Amino acid sequence: MKIMVVYDSNTGNTEKMAKAVAEGAASGGASVEVKKIGEPFPLSSLGDADGALFGSPCIYANVTPAMRDFLENLKGAVDAGKVKLKGKKAAVFGSYGWDGAWVMEQKFYGYVKALGYKVEQDACVEVGTDLQYHPDDHLAKCREWAKKFSESL
Ligand SMILES: Cc1cc2nc3c(=O)[nH]c(=O)nc-3n(C[C@H](O)[C@H](O)[C@H](O)COP(=O)(O)O)c2cc1C
């Protein structure tokens, strides 16, 4: 089983989550590849994986512009039949500052579902300051969440 973790992060909070998520997914038995938006990688990696975990901070009540661009580009490849994601599993995670959790649970879900993924697991969302001041508790939650995803594949 292979899981791709694809995330964006401006100030490091979601990046900490992505690392914990990758550890959790690996502890569930998957081989894991982690990519930050901006790092070049072939979209076929997502087609070759059994599942994907997408992560983003909430910026102005949405995912980051770079994550939006990435998902739009991926949608183009899916629509053109170049990458097949239909029926594969995905889930989303991310950090926010005040009221951004709903973005992860609604908008981010919507973008990922539109790619053909089955999104069955609730989002993993954390407040940025919790990750800064109480990392152990909150990153443990991220690890558990990703382990559950990995075991469900
Ligand atoms: C320009 C900007 C806009 C933001 N907009 C929101 C928002 O609409 N809702 C929210 O809950 N948090 C918002 N935040 C807070 C970030 O989501 C939060 O600090 C997050 O943990 C940053 O993640 P990162 O360290 O991975 O970049 C915003 C932060 C910035 C800098």
C-alpha cells in the first residue's frame, strides 16, 4: 500500500502536522511519500498510490492559493484521462487560526471529492497555536488519525 501526503504550509504549523501524518500512515503499514506544494513531482505518483492525504492551512476561509492551483491542475489531468483517481481513498487535514475548521470539512472535501476520491474519514484539524504550544498532544492526534486512514486501505 502506498500513501501520498501532499501539503502546503506558510509558517510551519501544517508542515508539523504533515510530518506527524506521514509517521502515522507509515505506522499503519503503508509506504509513504511526502510532497510539499512547490516541490516538483509527477501527478502520476497520485495515480500510482492507493490513497492520499492532503493538507493545507486555512487562508482567508479557503485552502492556500497554491493548493487550489495544484488541485485545479490535478483536476485537469483527471478530466483529460491522464491520471486515474476514481475510487481511491483520500482525507484532508490542516491548521487554522480562528474559524477555519469548516473550510477543511467543506471546501477542501469538495475539491478532493471532485477529483474522484472517496473521502470517508473526517478531516484532522488543529489550531495553529495548539501545535506551537502543545505539540505533543496535538501531533499525537494527527499520527493516530493517519494510522486509522492507513489501516482502512
Ligand atoms: C493571510 C492569512 C489569512 C488567514 N486566514 C484565516 C482564516 O480565514 N481562518 C482561520 O481560521 N485562520 C486563518 N489564518 C490563520 C492560519 O490558518 C493559521 O495560522 C495556520 O496555522 C497557518 O498554517 P501554516 O503555519 O501551515 O502556514 C490566516 C493566516 C494568514 C497569515
